[in-house]
Amino acid sequence: MSPALTIARKEYSLSLRSVTTYIIFALFLGATGIYFANTAFKIGLAELRSTFGTIHLIFVVYAPAITMGSIAKEQSSGTFELLSTLPIKLSHIVGGKILAGIMQLITVLLFTLVYLGLILHFGIGVDLGATFTGYLGLILAGSAYISIGVLASSLTQNQVLAFIIGLAISASFYLVKFLTVLVPPGLANVLQLFSFDYHLQNFFKGVIDTRDIVFFIAVILIAKYLAELKLQSRNMMQER
């Protein structure tokens, strides 16, 4: 088994033993559940597209919350130094941390399938294709946010500061869509390419565009590489 997968399984298992994880899960499901109930039962919309948009917004806070201690905690406690002395590449360590976060994200998304069950039971003409691609888009975007969170966690030993940094970077990608209406059309076309929301819209409509997939994968790989670079430079500084 790959060392990254081994680390991911261990981190995921440890996260499921933490009360904090379940508190974050409960807050996530509570917020999305309230929004879903308002749109599905009060307004009568038998679709999840608007709920997906809310889930995306919550990811901006959720991802930094579950990743803020992924590396920062180990750096502050000194266990990262022990881990880095083992015959494991930094890419495996960072990759394992990211995979563990993605596994938590997928776990909490599985609970939202209850919403799908409800609209299938009470609704008519539910677009299952758009629902599937919507979940695919959320997993890709969520994975990108997770990678950003792990990058933020690698920049400091303080978990709260890691959360703030991760939140700031994630929010920047989310808020880009609001800047596009304030700038000239030419610049707006360029800015929207960096908007997570822009790349998610096709998924929410039931369309899979390879350019959107490439964008999210690129964000994941770049954030992973930068985290590895930061940890590598930290190790070199300590060796001097």
C-alpha cells in the first residue's frame, strides 16, 4: 500500500475519534439541512442545485476547519520532525494529509444523500444526471479547498492562524465572482477563470467540462507542491 494511503487511513481513523470532527459535521449538516428544508418544503423546489451552492459556500469555512491542525499541530508538538525522519517522502506525507481531508469531506457529503432521497420521494422529474455531476463538482472543489487548507497548515505551527490563512485563501477563490461585475469585461473574463463558483456552474447544470476538472486538479496539485516546498525549506533551515 502507498505510504500516502497509509497516512490517510490513519489520519482519517484518528479524526473519527475526535469530538471536534463530529461537532463540525453536525454544524455542516445543520446549516445545509435548514437551507434544504426552506427550499424544498417552503418554496417547493425538487432539486439540489441551490443546496449545492450553499454547500459550496460552507466549504469555504469547513475545509480550513478540518485541516488547520493537519500539519500545524504536528509541527507545534514536534511529531512532524519524527515523521520526517522516517523513510517517507514529503509528497507522501502531504498527500496523505490531503487524502484524509478528502475522505472526511466525502463522508459528510454522504449524509446529504438524505436530501436526495427526500426529493426523489416527494418530488417529480428530478434530474439525476445534474445531481450526480453536482456531487462530482462538489468533491473536486472541496478537494481543492482541502489542499489549500493543508497548505495553510504547513505555513505555521498555530492552528488558529492556519485556519485564518486557509479561510482567507479559500474565500478569495469564492469571492472572485463578485469582483467580475466591478471590473471591465475583458478583465472580468480573466478573473472568472479563477472563480471556483464559475467552474462549478457547469457541474450543477449537469455538464462535465474537462477544463473545469483540469482547473480543480491544478489547484490541488499546486497547493500540494507549495506545502511540500514549505516543509522542505523548513527542514533545510533546521539542519543548518
